[in-house]
Amino acid sequence: FIQMLRGAKKRDVLQLLRRAPEETCPFLVEVAVATQSVASLAALSDFLDFSKEPKPLLEKFLYSAAFSPRPSGELLHLVLDKLDGKQLASEIWETGIVAVGSLVGKLCQQKLCGLQQVVERGVETILRGLRGAEEEPEVVIYLLALGNTMLPETIPTLLEHAEDGPTAVTASATSALKRFPTPHISSKVKRVMRRIFHQQRKSYDKTCRLAAAEILLDNHPSPMDVINILLATSEMETEMATFLLLKVQNSLRDRHHLAKEIMKDIMGDPRINNYNFFSKVGISSSFSGPLTATQDLTSTFGLDLLFLEGGFLRKSVSDFSLLSHGQRLRAVQVTFEAQGMESMMGENLSEGEEEPELMAGMSATFFDVQLRPVIFFEGYTDLMAKVLLSSGEPTSVVRGNLLLMDHHQVIPLQSGLQVTIRLQGGLGLDISADMDVSIWEQELQTSVTAGGSLAMDFQAELDSPFLQATLRSQTEVEPSIHFDTKLRFSSSPVLMCLQLREEQVPYR
């Protein structure tokens, strides 16, 4: 479809979109975004009316733009124009801001940051929105968009919000900082992370403190940082200490970890590596290990589970990553968070800790693009309404078709002949997640299903007046992974079951 639309005129693309049946229209919008010709973008501009179109179609357009592998300045211009000065539904506005962040980041990776005015407009849109945001959820979305840009000049803004903001803002800012590569985690960033972890200026939520500790441990930590973090675990609650100690032990097993040698040296000291430190008996856990490993590529699965002292799940993170030649790509990361459950179960809060509002939600990062968070329920009334009126249907996180690779190259040979190489790779994707809380059974279940279909088309063509030769290869693979957790908290200790299922993978 993309190859066909690349040669089409604006009126033909527009006619195709307007005449398409309702069920095929989202697919054609994805194709038109992936085509990125002047004609296809002009047709989309005329076709999409953000004041009338159904929300799923608009979200489809925005996510297709966000995941574009090599976006053009014209695509960002189109997204900004569609968002500018309009009264939009909150879901569309949130998805749009997150998409702007992703587009800015990818254009800057192509070294187009200072060259295209529209990139500056995109950055200014996010920063101006952040300065003017009054509601906490609004600030969170702008910070997530800043994280998607991955621009080093935004780090001071992220640090300011990480240190001074309320819990949700601090959590968003630290998660954005975690995405920056090690060269950008400067001594200033580390100083702020130390202040957050050791609570030098005010008290922070345990998830924020742990995120700060992870930034310190994952980016060439000094021996003193590692020792201070380990010493701090002796004064922490059991679950938080257990989680952090497992993080340190994980880094010793990970051959790619930057701090592996430092950790080894520190663990040689019996004052640190002893029963007193490492005998914590919490049920929180942190694990990561390889799924597949070849000479060029390692894929890993990681799972973090942080529990409250009473055994209720506070946060779970499941992460599928790809490592190749020193580069890391976060393919899929799904985070579940629940807070305020301890007060509902009649548990006491830790000293100095504020009572958080009852809430459960989920956020996902896919191919290094942070999606907008999904809230399952907020407040006790909302929880009871969801429990009573639950449809039992999983929440769709992202669903659609993405162009992952689009490469065209002409190679002159020594003989004077030319070879033309074309490579296209597309991904059909469906990630859904579900969280089910049963007050009567005292059970919590979460499930994440990630299914996809990857298709790659490679063609090499030699064309000369006396000889023609074509080599073509087509590959398809359909992976599917299910991750389920089930917790029963009717008695102590809490019963927990985790299951990771990988279905047979068809490969053609």
C-alpha cells in the first residue's frame, strides 16, 4: 500500500480515505502517515477534522506519527497544526502532546534540530505548556513528552520537577531522566538523585526514591554511592530494602551492566556483604534474564515487583528489551501501579508518609516511545463503580500497524554497474492489559498480552542494458507473549502466582 501511495496524487489519496469503509479507514490512515509524501500528508490534513472525527481514528493517526521511524518536519507540522488552539478530548490532547515529543526526539536524532523551525516550535509547545500547566495530570503528560524528546537541554527542567514536585510529578520526571543515556547523567543529575534517595530536603514516595537509586546505580556509580545505598537499606522498610538489594545482586549477574566491577569490589568487603544486610525476607522482587541470545542480539525479560508492608502490590514493571552492539532498545515495558490500598485494607502508613489517594493505573513504553498513561480507577467511588460495572474486557494499550524500517540505497559496483537495495519492515501490533480487583474474594489479577506480526521485504536489483537480476526475500514472524500475576491477600503471608507464557512462534 505504501509503495502504491508514494506515486499517488493528493486527490486520489483523499478519495481513497473518504470512500473507505469504516473498518478499513484506520488502516488507510496508518498507511498515509507511513507514506509521508507531500500528497499523502496534504490529503490527511484535509481528511482529519479533530472537532468531528471519532476518537479512536484520531488516536490512530497520532500514534502512527509517534512511531514513524524517520519522520519528516512536514509530519510534525501537520500534528502541531491539528492540535493548535482547539478544544480537544483529554485522551486526544494527551496522545497528541506525547506524539509531539516523540517526533521532536526522532527529528533531532536525524540532526535536524537546528535546521528546521518546526522542531523548535514543537519543543516550545511542550515547554510553554509545562510552564502554564496548573493541574497535576497536565504536568505529568508534558513531562512524559519531554522524556520522549530525549533532549539534553531539557534535563535541568526535569531535575527541577523531580526534586520539588508532588509524588506523581516526581515519578514522571525521574522516569524521563532514566531514559537518557549514561553520557547525559552528569554530576549535577547524580547530586539531585542523591538528595531524593536520601530525602535530604523533604520526604519522597518509595517509588520515587527507588527510581533515583536506579539512576545512580545504572550510570557509572561511584563506590561511595553504592555503599551509601546499601547502608541506607538497613533503615528502610523490609519490602523496599529487599527490592533494592535484589537490584544490586541483579547487576552482578548482568554482563552488560556498567557497575558490575564496582559491585564486585564492594561485595568483597565483609562489612557490606554479610547476613545482616542480605537477610531481608520481603516478597518484593527484581529479576532480569535473557530470552534469546545470539552473536549480534540479546533479548531480555525483566520483572520488578514492589509490595507494601502488608503484602499489597504497589508497582509492577515487566520489560522486554533488545541489546545490540552497546545499544539498548526498550521494545515493550508495561507498568502497573496501585496506591492508597493500605488505608482501604486498614493498614497503618509509615511515619511521615502522606496518605495517597486511592488509584490504580498503567503506563507503557513501546519501541522507546512513552504512551499516555491509562487510569483504571481513581478514588473509592470510582473503584466500586468499576468493580460493579466491570465489562471484563481488557484495556487496549496500543493496536495498529507501524512501519519500522524503510531503507532505499543505490550501491555503485567496481564494474560500473549499480545495485538498488530496498528494505521495508512492518509491524502489526496488539498490546492489551487488564487489572481486576475483587474486594469480596480479596484478590488482584493483572494480565498483559503482547501479540504482533513482523513482516520484512528485502529486494536487491541489478539493472543494466545487457543484464537484469533481482534477489528478493520475504520474512514473517508472529510472536505472542502473555504475562499474568495473581495475588490473594485474604491471609498473611500474601499468596502470589506469576506466569509468563510464550506461544509457539510461526516463522515463514
